[in-house]
Amino acid sequence: MAVLEGVMAAAELATEVGGMVKSFIPDSPKDLKDKHRWMTVTIINETQYNIVFEESYFDSGRFWTPPTNTPAFKSMTFSGCNKDGSILTGVSGGALFQLQMPKEGGGYEKLNFGVGFSNPEAGSIKISGIYPTKSGEEGAKQAYDKVDDGTTNKKSEVFPGKDKDGHDIKVQFILVASAGQEARVTITEQHV
């Protein structure tokens, strides 16, 4: 495993996360709320790294607003709904993202994470946040296959790194997904 480069000190990381505005989750558009089944998912990036949207999978429905990349210490909201003209369907699928962490010698150490979502015609609204074993559409489908109507909480592997002063440090990421029609998924960086 590569060594991460330029990891923020814990105090600096805490200051950045503390400075994030928690009321940045936008209201859902009225046109979206008029759909038979709809759902928004807000990704909250409590890390010093960029999140890149990679791939999606749908069992039913479509994006209203597709996922995008998410800068460090920012959030992004995507939404889905039933397809126009569909009968007795909802919106269910998954999205695959990648956390890109600079490593010594150049390039990036990459950590994939998936978000599954479901607001079906019958049944409860569900969400998941996972670290999939597959990439591409298969990774997005793995996230969908793990949806739950409660809260999911997953820890990543531990990554070795060096802070800006060259001291050894270990970094881990916590992925928490909370179900609801306006769901939240938070990825948090911590030193271990």
C-alpha cells in the first residue's frame, strides 16, 4: 500500500470539518416532489480529499439530478425518481464514488465507496454506504444490494501516511448512511 502524502494534522482537520456549514443541504425541487416516487441523497465530504463520481446502476427509475464530483470539505446532492410514464415503480439503484488521496512519488491512492438507494413502489425507503469489492457498475450494484432502512456505518482499511511535517500517521475513513426520502451519507477522515 502506498504512503499518503501531506495528511492534515488532527487539529487542522477538526478545524476544517468544524467550519463546514451543516445547513447546506438544499431543499428538494417542487417538480421532483411531484413525482410518484423520489429521493435525494446528500454526500457530505468531511475529508481533505476530492470525491470523484465513477459509475451508477439502476434497478428502477432514473436520476433527476445526477451525482457529480465533491471537493474536500463540501457536499453534493443528487436525486432520483421513477421514470416518466412508468407504472407501479419507484427509484432504486446505486452510485460508485472514489476518494482520491495523493501519495508519495505522485499519483493517487484510491478508495472506492458505494451508495445504494431505494424508494420502491412497495416497501420502505432504504440507503447504504459500503466499500465495495468490485468497481464500475458492479460496485454500484453491490451498494444497491446492501440497502437498509436504518443507518449503515462502515470503516475503511487503514492507510499509512505522512503529515506535512513528515511524521508518520495512519488514516481511516468512516462512511455513515442514514435512510430517508432526503437521505444523508457522510464520509469522515480520522487519524487512528
